[in-house]
Amino acid sequence: MDGEGADGRREEAGGYRRLNRKCMRSMYIGYGIAYAVLVVMFLSIMSFAGDALGPARNAAWMLGAIILILLLAYVAVAPRIYYSRYRYMITDDKVDVRYGIVVLRHILVPIERVHQVEVSRGPINNMLGLGRVNITTAGGVATISYLEIDEAEKVADRLNRLVGTLLRDRV
């Protein structure tokens, strides 16, 4: 049975952890900034290159407006979908992360493959007290995103302990 803790984060049956609801605020801000940049770019391109389009100018405005409306709908809906699908689990032998909006991803990282664990924060997440845990392996980087800073530090410490234990047991 799913349950919600005092911190707003939910834990599902099976051991998966869910994100705190305030992560959606970070997603909305990030998507909003990206959307605003796209609108400014579109308006700039149309104001400078619009005359060069000649008779196709109205069609370009219409196509651009349709694309911007579709992107706005995506920006409005995507954070809720991402939040509802995002879950992660850390066991003694693996890190399991599931997420996605259109493309669903399932990342499994065996603890024995972990090379480095890092907690990072961008400016938006830093304002909201959120961070991400980057797990580096020889094959790339897996990320557990939108964690509260204290939770991100706990996850990083746990992963480092698991890797350390694994290395000590091999010797």
C-alpha cells in the first residue's frame, strides 16, 4: 500500500521511493524559463526575417503560433506526469530509477559498477532546497533528480557506504 510521509514524499509497496511534491515547482520554473526563451527567439526571428519570407510570412506566424501553443500545453502537463511516474529504489546491490514523460526510462545501476557519487544543485533547485545525485559508472552517469538536499546527502552517503562495503568484502 502506498503511504505518504510527513515530508510529502511517498513510499510505494515494493520499496520504491517517490519525490516530494515541491519538485513540480522546480520543473514548472525550468520549463517556464525554457518556454519564455523559445517565445523570445521565435519573435526575434520573425521580426528580423519576416520580410524575407514574403508571402509565406503569415503561414510562418501561424505555424509558429501552433507550435508554441502545443509547447505551452506540454509545459502545463509534463511536470505532473513526470512526478507521477518518477520513482527510485536503492538496495544493497543496485540503484533502480524509473521516470519519463513520453519516453519511459528504467535505469538499473549495479552497486559494483559505481565509480563516483556526487550531489549537485542548479540555481532553481538550490532556491527550492532540491538537488540531484549523480552516480558515475564506466558506462555513463545515472541521476536521481529533484531530491531534497538532506535526502540527496543521505542517498549519496548510503551509496558511498555500499560501495565501500563491497570493496572491503572483495579484499
